[in-house]
Amino acid sequence: MILMKNYISIKDQVDIVNICEKWGVGPGGFYQPSHENGAKLRLQMMCFGRNWDPVTKYKKRCRSDGSEALPLPHELISLTETTLQDARAHLQKLPSMCPDICIVNFYPPVYGRLGLHQDCDESNDSLRRGLPVVSISIGDTAEFLYGRTRDKYKAESVLLKSGDVLIFGGKSRLVFHGVKQVLPNTAPLELLQETALRPGRLNLTLRQF
Ligand code: SIN
Ligand code: MN
């Protein structure tokens, strides 16, 4: 697991917000998904590359509203590849991966959260090889939890700020993780001035199916 603090420049953060804004409104854009029991997740989500949702996982090509997954923007593919190259300077054995999925979450401050879970719906091959998940944080700061089990009292906590990138691959690929809270009014002023980002936090996780 590697945390690259303040890795994404404000310019690239602005570009990412604009990409999410461009695709996030309309068919295939942000919606509030539900768990199997009908409870809503406390976030808005959209997917690039392949649709994922908490009930059907990656099994359905189309969402319940009939929309297909949006194409994965090439800017996000190249950013992921550069990030992994840079991360390898710290951890040589980090496996490489070619992202074909990006799940974008938007958490409004205070209400937004995500319970501890594992990212284990990608292909057996991807999981077996420990192909990393590259997780980009933009906007308000999150208190992020991670640990070996689903027990939130045993989890470690770290603040993820705008521009931070967390990578979990290899032995950490199946780490339990979640978002305890999003701290209001913590996004960089410059980002707010240069985009239409609402109060809250965007998180993009890039993965190889
Ligand atoms: C996720 O686990 O899918 C998102 C994590 C985050 O928002 O940092
Ligand atoms: Mn996850």
C-alpha cells in the first residue's frame, strides 16, 4: 500500500473535476446506488469502462436505467500509468496494470460515508496477481479507514486530502477500507475557484478487470 501525498497538481485536479462534470450529468452519470436490502449508499456514483453496482457487481452491462458504462477517458488511463511508474520508485515489486474501469464516488460533507469493504469483484486473474487499485482523492478531506478485518474499531485511520493518491496492490489488494467521514470546507480554494465542484469529495478508483 502506498500513499502519495499531494501528488496530483491543481491543474490535473481541475481537469479531473471537469471530466467528471462533463460525463456526470445525464445518462450513465451520477446516481445514488442501493444495497441489496434497499438502503441507499451515502454517496453518488458513476462508472467508466464497466458498470459496477453493489447488487449486480460487474455482471450487467447496462444500469437499471438502461445506460451503458461511459468510455474510460484516456487522460485517466495515462495519469494512472504515470502514477504507477512513479510509485514503483518506492516499491519496485508493485505490479503494473492497465486500467479499464474507473468508479467515481462523490461524498457530500458530513452525510457522505462508505462502510469497510474489500474490492473483490474484479476478475480472479486481476485479484490473484494483486493488480493495484489506484485511488485519487479530490476536494474535501476524508477520514479513510483501512485494516485486516471489517472491524472498524481495529481499523487504522488516515486523512486523504485533495491531490493524494492511495495505491493498494500485491499483498494489500484485498485490504478492508472505507470512508468514515468527509470534513467540510477542507478543499483547496484554488480548486473551488477554477471548477464548479460542489462541497464534498470526489474519489476515483482505477482498476483492471
Ligand atoms: C472505494 O472504496 O470505493 C472508495 C474509497 C474512497 O472513497 O476513498
Ligand atoms: Mn473500495
